[in-house]
Amino acid sequence: MTEYIATFHTHLSAMRTQRALANLGVSARLAPVPRYLSASCGTCVLYTAKQPFLERMDADVERVVERLPQGETFVELLTHL
């Protein structure tokens, strides 16, 4: 399983995406955005899955990154800045 972080321009978009992922059976939770990723709305969705489910992101998604095993190293998967 891979860890992903999705950031959003609005809190509502983060909530919608968390619900959409949960409805697919994905372990997803709302959390504060790590400062080194974004200042956006301040809320991100942390989720663990076999795939990033980019098509399930709300339209107001800012970016989706994959967390690498080294810790605070990421691979950019989607950016809408």
C-alpha cells in the first residue's frame, strides 16, 4: 500500500474527497496540511491505497503527492495550482 496526501483550495473539497474515497473502502482522513506542501485551505486528505484514485478528487484539488518511504520526500502526481 502507498501513502498519498491530497491538498485542496477549499475545506469543502477536502471533505467531499474524503467521503468519496471512504465510499470506495479506502482508509482516508482529514488532517492539517504539512507546511512544506501547501498553505492552501489548511486541510488535506491523507489516504493509503494501492492506487492514487486521481479521478475521485474533487474539482478543487490543489495537488496530490505520494509519500516515499524515506519520510518527508514526495513524488508529485497531480498539480492544479
